[in-house]
Amino acid sequence: MEDSQVLNHIKNLTEKEEKLWGKENITDEEVNKLHNIKLELDQCWDLLRQRRALRDAGENPNKAGARDIDTIENYKQ
């Protein structure tokens, strides 16, 4: 997946997230959707950072791959 594709997916997810947050009353199902969107956004941002780091190191950015949620969620901030 190219950087532009990852960024496009991030944009689409962000639009969905904003639409849900813009609602007056959010259902439990929508709260779950927001949670899943957040996780998917974290994966996308991680993939984009991997691609950029590989490119900066002179490596092929296509070597980057999406990491599982557990790995991403356990990163130290």
C-alpha cells in the first residue's frame, strides 16, 4: 500500500469518526464503532511511520506491514 493510499484511508476513517462524534446521542454500537475506528487509525499511522522510516533509511517502504492491534496498543508513549 502506497503512502497516498494509507493517507486516503486515514482521511476516510477520520471523516467517519467525526460524523459519529457529531451525533447528539451515541448508541453502544456507535461507541464500539468509534473504538474500532481508533484502533484502525492507530494501525494506519503506525504503517505510515514504518514506511517513512524505511524510506529515510534507504530501504524499500513496501517492506512495511500493518502490525496487530495488541502490538500497537502496547507501545510506550
